[in-house]
Amino acid sequence: MKYIFSFLIFFSSLFAQEGSFLDNEHHLEWQDTQSAQEKEEKWSMSRSYCRSLKLAGHRDWRLPTISELQSIILVVQNPSDEKKFQYSNENDYWTSEEFKEDDSEAWAIHMRSGHLFHNDKCDTSHVRCVRTTF
């Protein structure tokens, strides 16, 4: 059974391209580059950055939804040999979702605590782009 599990991990890693992290469970491919660790932008610039990103042979990158970003919190907080980002930090990351009660704000998540909060779009937060794989 251990060999089958190891083979599956190896086989699934073949589909992740350099600069990306493949989440087969959620059918998502995440940007995993140094800029995903370091880049901080205002919300509108973050959206533009993801839309213009050319990475791992793809051009359909975008900011993640709240639920998509929440799906990787444990991977960032508790990386394992099989599931980890090469480039990550535990700071705030933008989501694609605006705060409905105030259109000058959008949702962000603090990756260390998992805290979801709305932030002024003119403030900066980190940017990690995602794309759907199916």
C-alpha cells in the first residue's frame, strides 16, 4: 500500500509545471513562484497581475475565491513532504471577492491564522494566482 501511495504522489506531481503547485483534490493549479511569496499589491493591481500572468504554459490565471484560498491554509500552515508550496508565507492574501457592504473593500485571508477579513482595496496584500484545471 505504501508503494501505491508513493507512486500516486509521484504520478500526480508529473502534471504540475515548474512554478506551480497542483491541488488535485480541488482541481486547482496554484502559482508557486517567488513573487507569490513576496508580491504585495493593491486589490485592482492584483487582479490585473493574475489576468496577465503567463505561467506553466497557461494564461488563464486569476485571483482565488474565498473558499479556494481557504482550501490551502493547512498546506501553508503545516507543509508535508507530499503537499507544500516551495514559496509561501503566512501573511495576508487577496481573494477575488469584494465586500458587498462597502465596494471600496475586498476580502483577504491571513494565512497563518486563517482569519478572513475585509480590507480597503487601496491597501496592499500578497498575491497568489490560481487556475482551474478541469
